[in-house]
Amino acid sequence: MRIRTNDIVQVITGDDRGVRGKVLKINRAAGKLIVEGVNRVYKHVRRSQRNPQGGRLSKEMPVQISNVLLICPKCGQPSRTGARFLDDGSKERYCKKCGAGSGEIAPPRRARSSQK
Ligand SMILES: [Zn+2]
């Protein structure tokens, strides 16, 4: 999946199915990402110096990358993304539904020659 931070994604499985949110953090090694407002858990915090009130802290837990789909900025639908080369040799993501590009993923030229 070609997802970057600040992308808007939609969750497609689990309790948060259908929820859209912004990608806050990506852990590619683990194949997980943190989406704003998704998979939120409450942590109960005891009163302490740092947190004199105590109480509940909400925190998003990572979700599996395969459980989200990128929302296409053009057609507004959750869609699969593909990658294609442009005329100048740069590589971009595109929406497989409407074909609109959604941002460069590799700069022109050099990226192509370094491909395996
Ligand atoms: Zn689209």
C-alpha cells in the first residue's frame, strides 16, 4: 500500500469500519499505521506530578495497513491505488477508480534506474 502520513484513509474492517481519518504515523516495518480517531483506547491515568488531574487519556492504537484504503482526493471514495510512471520518468500514485493521480511517489529519473 502506498500510504503516507497526512493521507486520509478509510478503515475497512473491524470495529472502526467506515471511519475516515488522517494518517498520523506509519510503521512500515510492522506494517501498521496510526489513524487519527481510529482504534482509540482509553488509558486510565493515576494522579501524578505530570498529570495532577489523573483521569483518562485517549490514545490511538496502530491498525494494520491492509485494513485501510486510501481515500481518493478526486472522487472522494476509498479506492485501491496503483503506481505509474509519468512522461518525465517520475512515479506517481493514482486512483484505480477514477484514474486521478494523487501525488508523486518518486522523483524523475534517478528513481527509475535505482529500481530493482
Ligand atoms: Zn478517484
